Amino acid sequence: MLIDTHAHLYSSQFDNDRNEMIQRALNAGVEKFLLPNIDLDSVEGMYQLVNQFPTNCYPMMGLHPCSVTHEVTSQLQEIQHAFEGREYIAIGEIGIDLYWDKSTLEYQITAFRTQVEWAKQLKLPIVIHARDSFEQLFEQLDELNDESLSGVFHCFTGGIEEVNKILSYGNFMLGIGGVVTFKKSGLAEVLPHIPLDAIILETDSPYLSPSPNRGKRNESAYIVYIAEKLSEIYQIPLSTVVTITTANAYTLFPKCNPLLNK
């Protein structure tokens, strides 16, 4: 069984074939889909999926850094209200993005720090978006990290230095997606320096479709291509990749583990 640990299946890009897309993933052996929130506008679509597929789709709650504005205080208050009356498996998608807009850095840091504190209080892992921002995120985590904090650096594309820093925090994993299949990404050379028990698989659907579907809309069924690439890189059977990364996902996100939540 495979777990897509990061997929925006509520995206409007799936409006015409969402049920069929999910069925294709189920047919490919992908049985669980972990859904990170983006902002207030994405909440309802995420809820609808969770209600329709309660044993397959699991919600997270958070404010994406690209959605953070100067009204961050009121944004966070509204996001926080979403925790009333519903359970989530993680705080996410949160982080810092300096690719699109550097002018909101101060507000992004406020949002990140606040949501990390929520995670500690609620005993939930965090799902970190890091784009052109490892330095800034490490600066914050050096202050905030403790034994109660765990999480994943989603869509990891860093180098060995970033790998070592992340692993030094103790309870963090790296989310590996379609980028690993891109010939010029360099990620295939970095992965041998990452123990497989620190890796979870993700698609980030509908974005970052792996080869051989690069440039097309991504979907959860394509996580098989990512697992196959890891099998090639680590020179181990595909079944071993599936077993270990699924176990890792359950370790990081225990609320989606049926054996712990009967």
C-alpha cells in the first residue's frame, strides 16, 4: 500500500474527473491521501473530499505562506477557528516562500511561528513548505524545535547540507516527490545520503508531475513512478520502498494509521 502524503486533490484542476482520478490511484495501490490546506478558500473542498472518502482522505489545517498577507493576525484567527469540532492529522501546509514574494517575509515568519506553537499544543506534526527559504526556516526552527515537535520538509529539493540540518532536528522527515525523476534536478545524487527511514512519498498533485508525465497535471496514481525511482536509486526492491515509506508515513502521521485508531 502506498500513501500520498501531500496532495491537493480538492484543486479545481480535478473538477471534471475527481472521482475517476481517485479511483485510478486506488487501482494503483495508493490507498491514503493526506490533504494539506492552503487557506480559507480551500477548506470547504477539502472537507467535501474527507466526507466522501473518510477512510482514504485525511485533512490537515494551516495557512500556506503564499496566502499570507499583512492581515496575518486575522487570517490566523480564522484558520484557528477551523480546529473547533474537527480533527486533523497535521498542521500544514505552512512555511516560508521567498520565490514569489519577499515583501511578506515578516508576516510569513509570524504565521510560521504561530502555527508551530499550535502544533506543539495539539501534538501534531507540521508540514513545511520551503522555497528559497531554508536559511530563514532553519533560523526559526533553531529556536522553536524541541522534543515535542515533528514534521516533514515537503517537496524537498535541497542538498546534503540541508539534509544534515533537517535530520539534526531529530523528528523530521523529507517529502520526496516528482522532482526526483527530473534528470537535471540533482536530487537523485542527494538521496543516497538520506536514510530511507527518513523519507515519505508525495505527489503535490496537481503540481510537479513526475516523468514520464512531466508537464502534465499530476495525480496521486503517479506516486508509483516516484517509488520506482527510489527503488532504482537505493538499489532495493520496489516492495521494500513501499513498505518502509508507508511505515514512515504512519510514524509521522499516526492519526491516519488504522491500527492505532480503531
